[in-house]
Amino acid sequence: MWLGNVPRVRLAHLPTPVEELTRLRQEVERSPRLFIKRDDATGLAVGGNKARKLEFLVADALRQGACTLVTAGGPQSNHARMTAAAANRFGLNTVLVFDGEAGVPLQGNQLLDRLLGADMRFSSLPAPEALEEVARELRGQGRHPYVIPVGGSTGLGALGYALAMQELVEWGRDHETPIDHVVVASGSGGTQAGLEAVVWSQNLPSKIIGMSVSRAEAALAELVSAIATEAVRCVGLKREFSPADITVRDQYVGPGYAQVTPECLDAIELVAQTEGIILDPVYTGKAMAGLLGLIGEGFFEKEDNVIFIHTGGTPGLFAYADHFTG
Ligand SMILES: *Cc1c(COP(=O)(O)O)cnc(C)c1O
């Protein structure tokens, strides 16, 4: 998949490092070889997976002559925070629409949104309608909004993770380490879709496993396949991905999106205390709980190489301090 013709700005520190999790492996019975790709270290206002997507989305916004980025998310949205940071880098304005309430005290991502100077709104409308409402308002004022759907999960945004998969392929080649499995948190689906696009286009033997943080398996597989189809179309390829091509697990979602589970809290502490790496309670903690669960099921061979993608989310952790007391 050749990405060189697609406009892209630079926002992230790439390639992100890959580290082996040897101490975690020693703690986990029947563990395969474990590696972590540090996409929490992309930079851009504390880092995370949205930096990669925004490289393509902001380039598209600039090409269209936009003056304002408009996006939506939950009150602790990492995507909203990184969108505001990306806008600032290019002198654009940002309107963020949250589907919750203003944080009291101002903490985590919302604190950073405020520091970044974003225009923060709160709405009870479903995100697509709330975004359209803001876009209409801005156009009425003669401004030129560029609307980014929740999570930046368009075909274009997903190309950020096509690039990440290409980095992994190169890393595997340089380190003579075949990549058997990639485990990643999957929410709005664009991250997994980008990885899948390259697995297909390069005919790789690697298997991507998306750990759902919100949706049921069938709905998530449907979403990821649709975005992957759109992603390859963005580079002039044609392939209709089907939900059957996509592997997802929903056993670690717990009560719902952004609601912590005991397994997730345990996984966060285990990784912090064995590896000194900080996961988050909304995405990467649940994805790690899922990876540990799969190891427990005997899903992997001991000699398999498994890459966990740390997609970031670090600021959100601070809004969950209460769950770690005691
Ligand atoms: C958005 C996000 C994800 C999920 O990525 P999608 O492309 O929405 O599936 C995972 N981890 C973190 C920290 C995120 O902010």
C-alpha cells in the first residue's frame, strides 16, 4: 500500500519504539514473547494513537482551506484533546462537542483541552447531529469548519495506522522477529482498520486482534471492515472487507465504555509494576486485560511473538484516581 501520494502533515514522533516486555512475560504463565509498540510516545500534547490519524485528517482540512476543526467525544476523549493540539500547531481553531458534563474538578483530558484553548461545548444530541449543528453555526458566521467524526475513524484517518503497520513490518524485518499477533484496543474502529488494510495489501501472516472497549463483536467487526474498505479506497485500491475478515473480542468491555473493570485495574497495576509503563482505564487497560485473558485461555503458542499497541490515553487515568485508592 503506497501512502506517498496522500497529503500528510507531521505531528507524531515516528517511528514509535518497540520494546520487549520480558518482566511482564515472566509474571504470566504460558506467556508468548510480548512486545509493546509505544504509540503513547507519539508526542502531541501527551501522545496517543490519534496523532497518527490527525496527520492525514489535518492535511485534508488544510487542503480544503478549513479554519476550524470540529470534533466530538466523551468528556475524557483523547481524540478531542489531540485534535485541539493539532489545530494549534497549524493555526486553526477547534470546537469540541462533549456528550457529558464539564469535569469538576477540571482533570485529565478536559484540563488539557482548556489549556489548549479549545471552544468546549456540551450536548445531549448524538455526535453526528451535534457536529452538524456546530458546522452549520460556523458556516453561518462565514467560517470554514472541517468536521472530524468521533475518534477520527474515517478511511483517511485509518491510513495513520496503515503507516503504523508498515513500521511494524519493518521492525520485524530488522529484528528478525516474525509478528504473529497484534493486540490493540478497538473503539471507533479506525486504528484496527488501518492495521488490517496493510495485513491484506501486503498479504501478511500477522493476525490483528481488536479488543473492544465499547461495542459488541458483530457491530465492531462490521464497523472495522467498513472503515478498512474506505481506507484502501483512499489509496486507489479496491477491496470489500467483510466482518468475517476481522477478529475482535468483547469479553473485556465490562459494564460499558469508559466504565472500569477489576481486570482492567489489575492489568494497569501489573504493567506499571513489572515494566514501569502506564496504561489507561478506558482503552489500553482493557486491551491488556484482554491480552492476559487470551494468554490464560491458551490462545497463543509459547514461541509466538505478540505485539501490544499502547495507544495512549495517559491523561484520562488522572480522572479515575478514585478507583485506585484502597
Ligand atoms: C481512540 C483510542 C483508542 C481506539 O482507537 P479507535 O481507532 O477509536 O478504535 C485506543 N486507545 C486510546 C488511548 C484511544 O484514545
